[in-house]
Amino acid sequence: MKGPKKVYLLALLYALIIGFSFLFTKIALNFADPIDTVAYRFTISFVALGIPVLAGWIKLDMKGRNWLRLLPLGLVYPTAFFGVQAFGLTHATSSIGGIISASSPVFTLILAALFLKERTTWIQKLSVLCSVGGVIYIIVMGGASAQGTSALGIFLLLLSAFLLSLYGVVARYLRDGFTALQMSYVMMLFGCVSFNALSITKHVISGTMYEFIEPLSHPQFIISIAYIGLLSSLVSSLLSNYVLSKLEATSMSMFVNLGNLISILAGVIFMNEQLRFYHIIGAALIIAGVIGVNYRVRKVTEIEMEAKTG
């Protein structure tokens, strides 16, 4: 398989995985609160990656590398992103959260231009707005309400969208010094340590440690947390870090909105939610935006790979 096709197929796989993660997260949250769910999520992902590393089956190749350079990556994502998002959603409705999270590609466009010097055409800029507009249109037409949303909630959700964009830019910046595996290992480590510390501290203070363990008695929770831990966290981070080493940050960010579309389709197929006309219109806008942003990038990527192979 040619290089560019492989990269885009992996980006599509990433969108598919994160699209279904909402469905499994929704199930997991029926048995555990958000912080506990995230703690379990990154425990599973870190253990799944840590065991083969400790056993020597996977080599991280740590020699001669300044691992402190990965500190900002682990702090931004997943630590700060998931923490800020969780608290933001306690002060806002999920529909408003969806609208604000859709703005992430706009932040990425700006940050990538400032720090990575990535240049985009007017068609690409309009395509970003087209995709963002598609997500917002679906949510608004579905009856989004600002009732129950505070200014603090909006601020925190905007900050989480900014942090997601910042992660993409930082990962892209570090691509020459570290592999996707090395970056993912540090990310899973940070997520595991920080959220387990937060969750256990919370339960110790309130005397509710049994609530932390109780969800493990439910098979549905175990299946759901296995999906979001192994696929939504570990595999998606490996895919994201790899694709970001090949594609511009703005291009990769568009696949997040494609993931939002897949989550809607997953709800229709598996949760018996209704497919309405505005879903189709919004889907067309999202897909058009993804194609518009990535068309020129794909042509440039093909030329670069042809040059490298001679």
C-alpha cells in the first residue's frame, strides 16, 4: 500500500475508534463517575502497553533522548484535557459541550500557523469552517439548549478544545525526536498516574473506596472500559501520534469532527436513535470539510513520498 493511502486509512481508523468511544463511554458512566471512568481507562491502556515494554517484547529505545521534552505532551493530553473537560461538563449540557468541542480544528488552524508555520489555503480555511458548521448544525437542530450551562462551563470547555488542539501541535512538533510509541507511552503513564491519584484521593477523603471497586462487578462496565482503555486511549493515541508525524496538524484535527459524525451514526445503528434530515445535511458538511482540507495535503504528501523513494 502506498504511503499516503496508508496514512489516510489510519486516520479514518482513528476517527472510527473515537466515534464509537462515545457509545462505550456512555455505557461505562452508568456504573462509575467520570473521574473513576477516566482512571480505569488509562490504567488499562498503560498496563496493556507497559507489560510488553517491561517484558522486552517492545523496545522503547530510551538511550540518548531528552525525555523531559515529552513532559508538556503528557501534561496537556491526557492530564489537563480530560480533567478540564470533566469539570467543564459538570457546568454545561452535553450538547453545548459537543458544539464547543467542534471548534477544536479552528484552534488547531491558528496554533499550527503560529508555532509550526503550517500554511493553509482559503479553501482549506473554509473547509475547516464547513466541518465545524456541520457538527454545530446537527447539535443545534437536535435541540441543543444552553439551559444549565454557566459561563464557567463554557470557559472550561473552550479550554479543553484548545488543549486538544495544543496536543496535536505539540505532538507534531516532537515528531522528529520521538516515535509514536514513545509519545503514547508517556501519555498513558501520565493519564494513569494523575487520574488514579485524583480518583483514589477523592474516595479516601469521602470514605467511598467501595464505589471505586464496585463497577468491576458489572460485565457491561468491564467490556466498555476495555474498549475505551485499549482502543479509544491506547490504539487511538498510537494512530494519532503516527498520523501527526505524516500529516499537518490542521488536517489531522478534521478527523476528530469525522469521529463526531461516526458517533451519531453509532447511536442510530446501536442505540435505536432516529436518523433525521439534519443529520444527513450536517454529515455532508463534515465530510466536505474533511475532503476540502485534506485534498491539497494529500497531493503534497504524495509528492514528498515520491521524492523520498526516488
